[in-house]
Amino acid sequence: MRIAVINPNSTASMTAKIGRVAQAAARSDTEILALNPPDSPASIEGYYDEAMSLAPLLRTLQQQQDTGKVDAFVIACFDDTGLDAARCLTTAPVIGIGEAAYHMASLVANKFSVVTTLPRSIPALEHNLTRYGLISRCARVRAASVPVLELERAGSDAGLRIRAEIEAALREDQAEAIVLGCAGMADLADQLSAEYGVPVLDGVRCAVALAEAMVSIRLQTGKTGGYALPVLDKGEV
Amino acid sequence: MRIAVINPNSTASMTAKIGRVAQAAARSDTEILALNPPDSPASIEGYYDEAMSLAPLLRTLQQQQDTGKVDAFVIACFDDTGLDAARCLTTAPVIGIGEAAYHMASLVANKFSVVTTLPRSIPALEHNLTRYGLISRCARVRAASVPVLELERAGSDAGLRIRAEIEAALREDQAEAIVLGCAGMADLADQLSAEYGVPVLDGVRCAVALAEAMVSIRLQTGKTGGYALPVLDKGEV
Amino acid sequence: MRIAVINPNSTASMTAKIGRVAQAAARSDTEILALNPPDSPASIEGYYDEAMSLAPLLRTLQQQQDTGKVDAFVIACFDDTGLDAARCLTTAPVIGIGEAAYHMASLVANKFSVVTTLPRSIPALEHNLTRYGLISRCARVRAASVPVLELERAGSDAGLRIRAEIEAALREDQAEAIVLGCAGMADLADQLSAEYGVPVLDGVRCAVALAEAMVSIRLQTGKTGGYALPVLDKGEV
Amino acid sequence: MRIAVINPNSTASMTAKIGRVAQAAARSDTEILALNPPDSPASIEGYYDEAMSLAPLLRTLQQQQDTGKVDAFVIACFDDTGLDAARCLTTAPVIGIGEAAYHMASLVANKFSVVTTLPRSIPALEHNLTRYGLISRCARVRAASVPVLELERAGSDAGLRIRAEIEAALREDQAEAIVLGCAGMADLADQLSAEYGVPVLDGVRCAVALAEAMVSIRLQTGKTGGYALPVLDKGEV
Amino acid sequence: MRIAVINPNSTASMTAKIGRVAQAAARSDTEILALNPPDSPASIEGYYDEAMSLAPLLRTLQQQQDTGKVDAFVIACFDDTGLDAARCLTTAPVIGIGEAAYHMASLVANKFSVVTTLPRSIPALEHNLTRYGLISRCARVRAASVPVLELERAGSDAGLRIRAEIEAALREDQAEAIVLGCAGMADLADQLSAEYGVPVLDGVRCAVALAEAMVSIRLQTGKTGGYALPVLDKGEV
Amino acid sequence: MRIAVINPNSTASMTAKIGRVAQAAARSDTEILALNPPDSPASIEGYYDEAMSLAPLLRTLQQQQDTGKVDAFVIACFDDTGLDAARCLTTAPVIGIGEAAYHMASLVANKFSVVTTLPRSIPALEHNLTRYGLISRCARVRAASVPVLELERAGSDAGLRIRAEIEAALREDQAEAIVLGCAGMADLADQLSAEYGVPVLDGVRCAVALAEAMVSIRLQTGKTGGYALPVLDKGEV
């Protein structure tokens, strides 16, 4: 099958990293298309970046949809940017990496904590958790005070700061699993899971595996309510 | 004071109606700027239209912000499209007409019901109510099965369909007030309130009055968390 | 317009302070009547004081209502003492300063914390927040361990203790705004807002501005459910 | 032991009925004092009556408390009028008949429905259920459209209307038990329970039995937080 | 009346202690049968022990039910092991000691904290509180890191560790009452209540008193929904 | 990989059906072991059957675990019987078919309704949804009044009754997807999905696909909190 993994920001090194992680997590017969839309923000940090990334993201998704060859879509931003709008464009499954990680964590832990990048992103993640219904499974959303692009820079102390928050979560939150709250942390999960002896979840892998699962049982996005196809020609007034 | 009321769709007749209602509701010394961004959808019906309207909406808001002469902003779409992103761009108050109506209804009724346009918009409104915390005050979100632009057409039976849902809400939902769930219904509130003997709230008026209230007590949007100013230059990677 | 601001306790200096703050916050053409009912407790600190203040409060409100010249009522106790009962007596808007501050804070911050006087008042405030639906927007209700009347005494260290709680809220609660949880703190909001660089809300001002807003759009209290007029003559048994 | 059962309204026939039901439900060595405060409303129907009954209710409770001979208090109004304030006056258990019935129903049914008197009382009951935490156990609060005092009148069709709501609750709400939502219905529970084959709970009996239970294990009202004794002398300002 | 108090673990010294506490709490005319099923785990610590104790527990309950001489059942494990299943077997009241303590604590405190044995038991208790609806009344579930059987050993420092958590709860949680979260702590409640000046509740006593209360008002378990009698002969397929 | 799918009831025809559906849904390189424990109830209908099936279920799971050759476990009863206890026995993923369907439905629909067998099972399903956090995504749990074993009988009208509830859900609940609430309905999903044009989810397929997804990304059950391995030897007292 073919899964389009769209990183809604324009940082190519991050898209490449996401693509590597996604392909490594996928079945051998799954093809990963890692894409980043042109004209989008360099990183998605908070509500404004999210909003400005939407139109490019949706156009890229529509282009892939029009090829008729994509079986599922993954939105590779932990804010699940544009997820609901994207679902309106296709009957194929569309998975956000944030929701993928939350759902998966709920299957292996009574409660989990999230470690994300900057404090400014916390409210958006809490809003998502509330909407999805999984806020009661989340002990706490923590910020490591690491800008997204810092994760791309050699020599950064981002790893130390992320570890400090994981340790605080295990000590104070009664968290039984940790969710890494940024696509840019996708390559850290295995190492951290081994270090701390708890499940550490990366949304990219979770989303790819969920997308494969949904395609394999032919589960499609509902089209009769909020995810109905957009009416593009609304007539004259 | 000057309030910019931005209708995030591109239908000029609707913007004009919103402007008239807003100006009629405003204090005599308040100037209403009713704007609709170019290149936005003809109407906002569901998640996809919301997403596609965001960039034009935020650019229009930023232009007004740059004049230095706007005291508050109103987003005149009942989905409160782009509200959080807009709050990141300014310290001035930014009010969505949906949230304005929900908060105001909570001050005059134990529970209220919402009557909106199409069923496809219900999930987005329920998401907003959940995020705002006011879902427990809302008895039910109902759809009159009236497309937004139908509200602009002479000879439409939209009024009949809206009345049918109001009557159902009063009979079945124990609603003590009705919130009209579309900016295009702004001119109906007084008539319906008189007909049914309950508060019928239009978000445009509620938002203008709330904006005036916030400006008069110099209340500003917080800038230390989720509504921090966007970082536009994120450096090279 | 004329707004009756009723301080349900009997401390005249506090009523005078509330009146000054209210008048300063009001439009130039708004007349503030600051009243305190006779025979009420010296301060409202917890459930018992609330209960004992109700009958005098409601009688004062009814007297003002009977003049036919009051456009809106404000209950100037942060516990929103008697708010629902008061709404039964009139079609005019009735606003509690607690709810006014919570609703306003929800419009400028993702989450807010409350700083009130004594710990014994915390449960009553949490009950109100739960009923209003806004508990999910409140990070924490904190007590500065300052009795209400201490706020009226020269030389008190109340200011220091309030600041200590504000600082804790900003450090620990991810609060993006602070709500001052007592009418007696009404004169501190501007100074604290400037000191801490976050919105610090005083309920008196919020309530006056909201009352003006509601009157300006002719929004009235619903009369068909829980706020129906009391049946005073219930007949003989 | 001695239990003071205070009917916060002034209708003597209702107090007598409550007293009879309470005594019949009590242990043989329990003495029931059925009291109604002077100067209170003839019935408690909604927020205003509740508020006006508080001072007389609390004075009556304090008088009984001062005798030093009362082991527990029951507030025999289904709105649990003044319950929190009453708890501030004593270390003895204080039980409202509404909460007593809700807690007891939660022990014999997955979900229960409430059948109360007038629709205007529904919001107050829902507020209580929300505060107590038991709203999730309550399928629905229904009103039989029977004024409280109608329950005291011979020849009334109140019984028919109550039965109609019970039948609707069993048919539509998946209720496994019924709570009768007025002290004036206390004498109907056994008959209705037999008729419908489900637990039908009357709050008076539930509260008396709970009060006996709490006294028997010497459980007392906490005095370190919201139920701390009132500070009656607050000093001069 | 006769109450069967079933300790679902097989530790006889604990059953004896539970029996003593139960009998001491009961009315003089109540007979306590303290039982522990054969073939059950030595202690119930977490989900697995709970599951393995169910069949022996239910068989023991059925045997007692078959005598026709038991008026109520108490399940004396703080996890309320098998409570719902047990309710299916009888019309008599069945009370879990966990739920009994939570309900009773809700009648004397605005919020309570729980102090249980091992951290592994916390999720199960939080699940119960969520299901019962009382999670909003519980400030926090704390673990003293004391294995259940440690409570049975002379010379254990369990008492110190429990006190440390109680002190933390009173200092940090705004708890107005403490619930002891293990049947093995049943003998500590009076002493701890006296030491800390707050209600300290033991579930065994609460459950016995509640069972007596329910029997005295002839309240029975509903049989029309989730607690319907099991269908034992389901026919051939 | 190898997935053990355990049907906790003893009806072999149902286990065979579950096995066929599971194998058909699995990847070509996945081996499905469909098992039903001896000595379990013929069907799981409500709390009592659940409880009595636990010990056999857990013993079967432990036996498979001891082979060292099982990569994941599926509990093929829609009540998710014993799910938490099972998770304590292994680091492999353990998925209940109920939770699998709820999580999957949340990814393709704003809200879903459940159609289960008998009304007596509704409370247990609602408890699960509440615990998982997904109750806010579920519009309603409906019962088709079809006993589980009726689904195994030729000539049954079960299909008609299930369709009637699906139609009611689509008409009244604003459900955008339907979850079939019994393992015995596993073979109906495709046909019903085609008939109604909405996603109709069967938990068996969802659980198998989720299990494969979790194994493929090496996600394991957390062992540091509620799912810690049981302590089997607790020492002497």
C-alpha cells in the first residue's frame, strides 16, 4: 500500500527524518511518500503556525488524493494540524500523529504524559486531547522548552531537556508511558524507551502502523456528517 | 473606539448584513469596520471551509492590526474560525461570534440550545463548546438544514425551518434561551425573541457588545502562553 | 443607564470602594448605585455568610427593581451569592462578579488561576466554576490566607500575600491570566496587571462592563425555566 | 439517638407527613424531631424560595444544636437547601434528602431518574447532581408538573402525573431506579416500588437511615476547610 | 439482621480483623458473618488478584444467599472486587467498602484524599471513582507503598508511611477528609482521626453502617437492567 | 507473527466464527490462534458472566504466554472481559475487541453509536467507555434485544433487529459510524457497511489489525504501574 506522510512545515531535513522513521516502521510492502508542502511555516509552534500551514497542507493532500494511488494519509505534525479538514477530502483513512500516539498509549498504559517542545504548544495539545476524549488518560502535557528546529541542530542539548521532563513525568505524574510530542523527536523513541523501561511512543510510527491497520481492514472515513465532502460550488447569491 | 468585524467568507451581501447589525448594536461612538477577506470560501460550512479561510482571515486581521487604529476584533463566523490563531497576532481583544453568544447565553439561561445551518457543522460547534467548557450549558446543537447562502436568498423558506427547530428546542431540550448558529441569521434575533418569549441570541451583536466591554475596561489578550506572538523568523537549520 | 451594584455584606468602606471602581469602569452615561443591604454579615467568607446574606440582598434588589429605573444588577461578592435567586426577580440582566471575571478571563487566556482570600472559600468557588462549566478553564483556585476585612485595613500585608500566590500561579499553574477572587481586591487589578505582564481581572469591572454590554443589546434574563418569576401566593392547603 | 428533621418550608401538614415517614423509617431507639422554621416560604419551588428559607432554616438548626442533644440533622427539602451552610454550624452529620436519595440510588442501580414537581426546579437539582459528582449516574431529571402543595391536597391527580413520568423514565431513560424528587412524595415510595418492580427511593427515609448510619460509626462533619465554623466576630474595620 | 462480610482474599488474620471491626461498628442486633472464600489470592493487589478472586467470592456469596438468612452483603476489599457481578445474584443490598467510604466521605467533606497500599492499585481505584461519579470529589489517590500483608505483620513501619501520606494530603490536596484505602487498615481509623482532627474513614465500618441503613428502609438492588439475575441455562446452540 | 484470540466464552461455533473473521482480516504472515477456555460460561451477558469467565480466560492466556511464541493477545468479548488483569501477565500487547472498535471508530467519525445484544449489557459497556475516556465520542449504546447465542442460530431474526437499531442510530443519534457490540456479529460488518453507507466496525477485525500494528512497531504493555507483573508469592503472615 502507499501512505502519504505530510509534514505540514517546510523544513526538509525534518521531512526526511520523518520519512526515514516512517519507512523503517512500515511493512515491507508499504511505500511511504514523505512530503512537505511549499509555502508553509518552517515549524509549527502554536496556533498561528498551525493556521498558516493549513491551505498548503490541504492542497498537497488533494494532489495526492487526485493520483488515486494513496491508500492512507498521515499528518506528521503533533498538533494534528488540519486533521478534520483533511478528512473531508477523502474516504481514505487520515491519521494525525498526535492522536495516533494518544490512542496507542491508551492501549499500553493506564495514564501517559506528553513531552512536547515549547510551552506555547501546550494549550493546543490539551484542546486536542479534550476533543478526542483522551484527556482523562493524559496525566500531564509537559514542555521541554526546546524549539522545534533545535531538534534538527547538531550539538543541541535538546536530548537532556527532554530526558529531564521524562524523569519528572515518571516521578510526579504516575505516568506509565511517555508520548513524545513532536514529529522531530521521532528518532528518539527507541533509545528513550530502553533507557527508562517504559513505553516511549513516537507519533510517526504509531500513525503509520495505524494507517496500515485501517487499510488492511478497509476502514474508511465516514462521509455522512462532519466529514462529508466539501461543497465547492455553492452557487450564486 | 474602532472594532474590525471580519466575516471570513467572501460573500459581500452577508458582510454587509453583518456590518449593519453590528453597527446598530454598537455604541454611538463605536466605528464598525465590516470586512471580508479576498480569496476565501463563499461560505463556511464545516471543517474544510474553515481551514481554507484561515490564511486570508489572518492576513486581513494583520493588516488592520498594522494600522494601529483597531481596538478590538470580531470574527464573524459562528465556527469561531481561526480564533486562537488570531489572538496570537494582537494584544487587542479578539472575539468569535460563537463564543460570544455561548457566554452571553450562559448569563441569562440555565441551559441554551443552538440552531445552526447544516448538520455537517454540528461537530465543529460541539468541539468548540467542549473546548470553551460550556458544553454542559448547551442542551443541544440543532441544524435547520439550511445552507448558509440560502439565508441570503429572497423567497427562501429558511425562516420556517429555523422556527421549527426553535420550537423543538423549547419543547424537548428544556432550553431557556436559543442561540442562532450562523452570522447570516443576525437579523432574525429580535423578531424570534419576540415571537417565542425567550432570549434569542445573535452572535454578532453579542460579540460587538463584548468587544466594547473588554475595551472599556482595557482587558487585553494574554501573551505569555498559547497566545504568545508568533515567532516569524525561526532561523536557519 | 443605571446599574445597581449590590455588595451583599454590610461593610460600608468596601461598598464605597466597589462603587468607586465600578463608576470608574463604567461609561460616562452609566449611573452606578452602590448599595449594601442592612442586616447582612460584615463579610462573606464561606457558605454560612453567603446564606445569611441572601434575604437582605434579595430585598434590596427587589426594592431597586420596584423603582422601575434599574437596567441591570451586579452582585458584588465573588461567591456570586444569591445569583440564581436574584435572576428570578427580574428580567433585567443580573451578573455576579465571580462569573463575570471567569467568562472574561476565558476570552483572553487559555487557562486562568484565581487568587481568593481564605482557604474556606475555595470549595464554594470551585462549585460555582463547576456549575458554570468553566472549571476546565481554571487551572487552580488559590487562597492568599487574607481575611476579607484585612483588605480594608491600612498597613496590612495583604498585598504581599496576594503577590506570592500570583507568582506561584504563573510559575506552577500555566495560568495565562489571574482572576482576583474578592470584591475587596477591586482596586489592585491595574497595578498587578502592570507588574506581572499578564491580564489580572477584577470582577467588579468585568461585571459592570458585561452589564452595560447586555443592556446595550437588550439581552434579558429568561423567564421560562429555572429563572421564572417566583410564585408568591401559593394558596391555602 | 435524636435526629432533627427540618422541613425548610412552613407548611405544617407537610412537616407532619415528613415526621411520620421519618419516624417509621427510624430505628426504635431513634427520636425524630420534625420541625419547620417560622417565617419561611409555604413551599420551596426554585431558587428564590430556597434563598428565602435559608436564614430561618439555619436559625432553627442552631437552636437545636444549642440544646446539645441532637445527634444528626436532616434537611427535608429535595433541593438540599442550605446544606453547605448548615454543615458549617455543627460537627454532627447534616444530610440533605436529595443527596441522600442520590447516593442510595447509586448503590442499587447503574442509573436512576428523578421525578420532581415543577419544571422550574429541574436546574437546581441538576446543579446539585453536578456538584455532588453524581450527575453521571442520573439518566434524567423529570418534572411531573405538580406544584409542591398539590401533593397535600385531597383529590389531586398528582399521583397520576407522577406515575406517567415514572413510566416514561422506565421506558426511555434506561433508569434502573426512580428517585422521588420532593419531600411531599415521601409517603408514595413503597406503593410505587411495588407497582413498578424497581427501587423507588424517597429522600426522607434515605436521609434518616444515612444519618443513623453516620452517627453509629461516629462520623462527623469535617471542620478544616469549607465547613469550618463561621467566624462570627470579624472585628472592626 | 445478618450481614455477610466477605473478604475476597484468603488471609484469615485479615478476615478476623475485618470481622472485629465490623461487629464493633454494627448495631447490637446485627450479626456479622466474616468470611473468606477458599482458593483466593492471599491479598488483592491490582487487577490480576482482583480477577482471580472473583469466582471464589461469588460462590461464597451464592452459598450465603442460598441460606435465605442474609440481609445484606459487604465486599471487604477496597477495590470493590466483583461488586457488580455480586449485585446480579441477589436482591439484597451489596456494598463494597471502597464505594461505601467514598459516598460517606462525600457527606462530610467537600473533597477527600485516599491513602492506599501499593502504587499498582491506584489505577483500579481511580477507575472505580470515575465509574461511581465521585472522582470529582476525590482530590488524589495516594499510595503509602505498603504491601497489604505488611499491615498484618507486627513491627511493620506501615503506620509511619500511612501517616506521611495523610500529612501530605492535608498539606497539598486541600483534602477535608481521608479515606483509608485497604480493608487491612480498618483498625487505624479512630486513632488517625483523633491525631489529625479530620474525618478518617474506614470502608469496613462505612459499609456495615450503610448496609444496616439500606436494610432498615428495605432498599433492594434493582433487577431490571445491568443487575438482572444471570441467565444460567442459555440453551443449546 | 502469532496472535492468540481468546473468546472467553465456551461456545465453539462462536470461537470458530471469530477465528475465521480474524484470519481473514490478518496479514498473510500472521497466524491466528482462536481459543476458548474450558469451564467458562456459554456466553458473556452482563457482569456475572464476565466475572465467571475471568479465571479460565487468564489461565488460557498464561498458557499461551508460557509458550513464548505469542506476539499479541486479543480478548474477543465485546465487554473487554479481564482486559486489565490480562495486561498484568505479559509485556505483549493485549487488546479488547470493544476498545479496539471504539478507538478505530474515533478515527473515522466524530461520533459513533454502539449496537449490542441485550439491554443488560449496556451498563458494562458504558462503564468501559467512561474508563477509556471515549464516552464523549459515543452518541449512544443501543441494544437489539438479541441474546448472544441467538446470533449462532440459523433462522434467527437477529439481523432484522440489529438493522432496526442501526437505522435508529443514524436517524436519531447523529452517529457517523456504527460499532457492532458483540463478537458474534463479526461476520455482519461488511454487509451492513455496504447497506448503510457508513463505517460499520467489528471489534474482532479492529483488534487483530491493532495488534499487528502494535507488534510491528514493537509497542509493549507498560510494567511500572497498574499493569506490573502480579506478585504471586506474597510471603507468610
